[in-house]
Amino acid sequence: MASIINGKEIGQQIRQSIADRVVKLKEQGVTAGLAVILVGDNPASQTYVRNKQKSCEAIGIYSELIKLPEETKEEELLEHIKTLNNRQDIHGILVQLPLPKHINEDNVIATISPDKDVDGFSPISVGKMMLGQDTFLPCTPFGVMKLLEFSGVELAGKHAVIVGRSHIVGKPMGQLLLQKDATVTYTHSKTKDLPSFTKQADILIAAVGRANFITSEHVKPDAVVIDVGINRDENNKLVGDVDFTDVEPIASHITPVPGGVGPMTITMLLYNTVQSAENTLQQDK
Ligand code: NDP
């Protein structure tokens, strides 16, 4: 039986410490502020944005939603970002992805000031992360690192295998594990004989986007299994990339879906926003 890594509980503990930092900032006259830009009416994006705003409000971070119509021109969106870059009351800027097809996401992300890039997606943030420099780390892999840390999982010298190489999850995940001295293997859709790699993992990270894709056939006994996936199965039930029922009996630790990695992503967004507000206070001194 695996030990269940409870992301809800760990996320709550971290949120409490962030709330304490929000109070300290307020005592020094600063209210941490996050601006979220939502373009269009994508229902999933609307839900994500609502959750982010609610989480901000719950711990005293000011949140501002800039809602723009689907037909917004790229230039207009960039102007909004530039205005936010210059606002002193906004410490974090997040543009909810995906954007409508006529807008170039790379241009948009690159326009966010690196000092306010709390999603950690801009080329400067990514470059700094690669170099191990101080920067905002992308929230989902950062959240996974916190789950591993809070669960006391040793990383140095361990073999971490990542399934998935997206810019927002897989790639940065491997970098963060490498920085903690894990030996990292990336796998993806062109990998031949996937189980031959995943079976070697002491720490297996699934970020594939396919319901119940990882089964016991992919997992070495006593591996730590982290499931980043959020999918709907054939019964419209929320499930991860890992077949939990099949894998849980052989893993040493495992994250459930929901209640594993999911709650950590917003937690780390709050963390980065407060960090940014603290940074500005430091610069003003
Ligand atoms: P992407 O679709 O961007 O990337 C999926 C990755 O999986 C790609 O690198 C792809 O390979 C790889 N892949 C696809 N099929 C296979 C296969 N058969 N064998 C091996 N690798 C495969 O997804 P994301 O990284 O954005 O998200 C992954 C999952 O995590 C999704 O379920 C998403 O909903 C969830 N997610 C959860 C978050 C959270 O807060 N918990 C936050 C972000 C994402 P290739 O590059 O070759 O195409």
C-alpha cells in the first residue's frame, strides 16, 4: 500500500504560510496584487480564472480580472500587459491560456515583465530557471517539488523519469529535479518501448494528458508516482494519467486525482505573487 501524498493538505499548509506573509506585507503598506487577463469565453478557462481569483481573495491578495472579448487584437492585449507592467499595485500578471488563434502566445508571454511573470513561462524566466538563478518557477512543476519535499522524498541520486515534455510541465519538471541532483530521463510520444524507461524510475512523473495511461506495467515496485494529469474518463469522471487502482498497491508514494498535484498549482501561483510583492518592497528599501 502506497502512502498517499495529500496535495490538498500540503497546499493548505503552504497557503497558511503565504497568508502570514500577506499580513506582514500589509503591515508594511503593501497589498500583494495579481492581475489575470482572460480573452474569450472558453468555459474551462473561466473556471480556472474564477478559482484563482477566489484563492487570492481567501488569503488577502488583491485580484483583478481583465476580461477581453474573443476578437481582441494582439496589439490591444499587449497594451493591457504594458499598462499592468507599470502599475505599482500589481505584482503578478497572468494571461490565461489558451489564447484565441489569431493571437501569438509567444509575443504575449514575452511582453509580461519578468519581474511580474508569476506563471514563470517567459523566455527570461525559463532561461533563469535553466541556469538555476533566482526566478519565478512555473507553478505546476514547482508544486510537485513542494509535494516531494513535504513528503520527505529523497531526490539526490534517484532516477526520475518524466512522461511528457511540454513547456509548462514536463520540461521544467525535469530541470527542477536535475537541480536537486536527480538523474533525469525524459520520455514522450515518440519514445519507443515506454515501459522499459518508466520501469527504471525511482520517481515517475506522469504529465501526458491521457486518462489512466500509466498502469502497473509501467511502474517499478516502491516507486514514487506523481500524477499531473487532469482528464475525464469515459464516464466523465475526473481522473489522472495514472491508473490509481492498479498502481497504488505497488508504489511507495502516490498522488491522487483530484487532491494531488491540482491544488498545488494555484498555491504556487499565490506563492509567486507574494514573493513578487516582497521583492518590490526589498527594491524600494
Ligand atoms: P501537453 O499535451 O502539452 O503534453 C503532453 C505530453 O505528453 C507531450 O510531451 C507528449 O509528447 C506526451 N505524450 C502524449 N502521448 C504520449 C504517449 N503515448 N507516450 C508518451 N508520451 C506521450 O500536456 P501538458 O503538459 O500541458 O499537460 C499534461 C497533463 O497535465 C494534462 O492532463 C493536463 O490537463 C494536466 N495539467 C495539470 C495541471 C495541474 O494543475 N495539475 C497543470 C497543467 C497541466 P510529444 O511532445 O511527443 O507530443
